[in-house]
Amino acid sequence: MSMVLDAIAKHAARRADASAIQGHHDVITYAQLLHHIDIVEQCIQCQKATRVAVLMDNTPAVLVTDLACMQASVPLIPVPLFFSSQQVQHTLDSSGADLLISNLGDTVEALLTMAGVPYTLLPSLNIAGELLQMYHLQPAKQQPFADGVQKITYTSGSTGDAKGVCLSQGVMDTVASSLAQATDACADDRHLCLLPYATLLENIAGMYVPLIAGATVCLPGLAQVGMQGSSGLDISRFISCLHETRATSCVMIPQMLQALIAGVATGAPKPETLRFIAVGGAPVSEVLLAQAQTLGLPVYEGYGLSEASSVVTLNTPSASKRGSVGRVLPHVALHIADDSEIMLKGSLFSGYLGDDSMQVDDYATGDIGHLDDDGFLYIEGRKKHIFITSFGRNVSPEWVEKELNIEPAIAQCCVFGEAKPFNVAVVVLRQGFEVESLEAALASANQRLPDYAQVHHWIVAEEAFSIENEQWTGTGRPRRACIQKHYHQAIMDVYEEKK
């Protein structure tokens, strides 16, 4: 049995009435959770499903469904809500899912129709006051994967179609257990899920870890935590939800942390119950982390990737260095290759779906970094994104961008400079700021950068980078190739003008 399911059963036996999941209105106790898991498992078995896709909001039913698939040993495929219809089609087709479960109402049928995915509507199921709709799918082909795979997680990626990362339950249990120890998770915790369920980090750290500890998982729904569409955030609603749920822990991407800091700095009440805010998904500026520390926000940066079942390193209250992504967690071995690429061993994925040639004994992450004498890891950027200026200097655009992004006038940016004498940024202005404010913003950021990494020339973006225009990923990173293609002529004009 999974460590997570075993823990739920023990908590139900010892503390039957303890809160396991807090929804927007209702609470599910540990005893009730076991009952709901059994009902959904029976339904999955009745349909003779071999692979289950879920397209669901962050409500209690999504966690129940995840656990039911775990109990049934049926592989689960979370479909990100921010995926386009084309990406949904790719995910369902490539994964070979033959059952889809959703709590999105009629919108899911419209999405399936738009994606060109044929389906048969099955009887619905009521779980914890939520209506679960089920659809039988007929995959053209089911690609094989390794024995023991329990979850196939897809990421939006920065280029091309998303790959299916195959994970065993044993690996996910190991990482969840390691995180529970590192974060001192306990039964009094209340973890508020801010990231969409299909984000693996929220699966592992936000759902499995609290359940192992006998804590409460707060799943009020994405709209209730302030999420608007695929990338918008209602800051007031976001901060209010942290207070309303009495959250003790949460996982944020840097944009959320920046919003929280801005809110608290301008007078919003600080969520006093929070004891652990994990931040990751994209690089975080040291200035932003310093601002959080000044405000007394318990922010801890970490690093991970889907291929390692999310978290690999993490700063903690007992071991933290600002600017690093923490020490290596005990479940994984990490070393730095001769070219500075980060290499991992232990607790890795079972390969990519449909790629039998994948070797995962020693995984090259594609990230470059270094370890200090105390064992703290520092990330310097993506190996494939490093560009070399015409003066022969190596520049990681992520490093430059995280300094630009903390300037109030800059909402998003993407930096280029391969084989050029200077760097150019495509910049999205923050609402309420004029183009004239960019010069001061860039001058401020440049003070924190060496001369070869500074940005003195910029292009104002036509519109915000978004998932819809394929210029932004679901975890808050720019899709460089798409942005460069769209603004190619404008970038070339800058270099031509400044000759």
C-alpha cells in the first residue's frame, strides 16, 4: 500500500473526526475520506478503466479522485486547466486515457469538442457535495510504460508538445516523506493549495505531505484563492484566503510571492498563521527574498523538476541561505558535472511516456549551478538558454530577468543577446506605469548586475506574455523561442539602429 494511503488509514483509526480536507464550505474528516476514496475506486473499477485523466478545479473531489486511483493502482493523468484545446488533445491522445473525470460542468464537454476528442458521457457521481462527471474515451493507441507507474504528469514546457513524465508511487511517497521531515509537517498544519492540482509540486508537497502528517489540506477552488484565468491573480482575494483558511503553509511561484509582499508592504494584514512558504517554479531574486525577510514572511526557496518527482533541494528554518535553493534532500544524490550541469541520482522518474530508450540512473537536469562548501545549491540558469555575447561573456537570461522582474514598472520580461554586443529585453509594463518609467527601472536593476549582463535597450511588448499566446508557461516562465520569433524584427531593428 502507498505510504499516503497507509497514513490516511492510521489517522482515520486514531483521529476519525480530524479534518483531512477543507473545501470552500465543507470539511471531510479522515474517516469520511476513506469512505469517499472507496466509492470513487469502485466506480473506476466498474468502468474497467486502465488510465484515468482528471480535468478538475482545486476542490476536495480532485484529491479524493487522485487517492482513489492510487488505491485502485490505476495510472492517473492530471490535465492542466491552463492547457489549450490542442494541448488537451495531445495529453489525452498520447497518454491513452480511457476515462476522464471532471468537476467543471458543461465547459469540459465544450473543451473536448473543441479539442476533437470523441467521448461517451457516463453516469455522474456525487462526492462530498460535488458532481463528478465521467467520460469514456477511446484512445487510438496506448503507449506502454514501465511497471509500477502511478502518475503521468505533463508540463507546459518552454517549447513543443509537453512530455508525459512517468512516476511510480514509491518515488512519490519517498519525496513526500522527505519533504514532511524537512518542513516539520505536523497534524496542526493547514496547507492552502494555491497552485493548480495538475502542478506536480502541489500534488506532492501540498496534498501528500499534509496527509502523511495527519494535517488538513485546504482546497477551496482556484477562484477562491484569487486565480483569474490562466495567469491572473486577484491580490486582495489571494491575501484574504490566506487569512480565512488560517493557512500554516503554502507553495507559491515568484509572482505570487511578489504580490503578497506588495500587499503586505502597502498595508494588507500579514497572514500571521503562516510558518512555511515554499517558493519555486522559476528563479527568485535575492532582493525579493530580502523584502520577504524584512516583512517577517517565512519564505524558503527550493528547486526541483518533474523528472525527480518535484523537490530536490530546499531551504528550511534550520538551514537556509538566501540566494541558494537549499541543501539536497536525503532521498536524492546530486553532483555537478565538469560543465557545471546539475546531475541527479535516486528517486527519479520511470522515463518519458513512449520513450523506451530513456535512461534514468544518472539524470542530466539541463540546469547549471554550483554547490558551496556548506552543501547549498545555487542555480545559474538553464544550460540551453545560456548565450554568449560578442565579447565572449556567458549570460544566463534567467539571472538577468529575475533582477528586472522585481522592478515595480516591469511585469514580465525576456532577455536576448546571443553573439551581440549588448543585451535587449522585451518588456511587459505593469498596469499603471508608463513607458517613460522603464529607463529608471532598468537603471535600478542594472546596478545589481555586472556590465556584461546589463540591459540598456528594450522593446515594449504588444501584450502580456500568456499561455494563450504561447509566450508563457504554466509555472511562470517565458517561452523564449516563441517570444523571439514574434519580436524578431523588432529585436534586429534595435541592433541595427545602435550600430
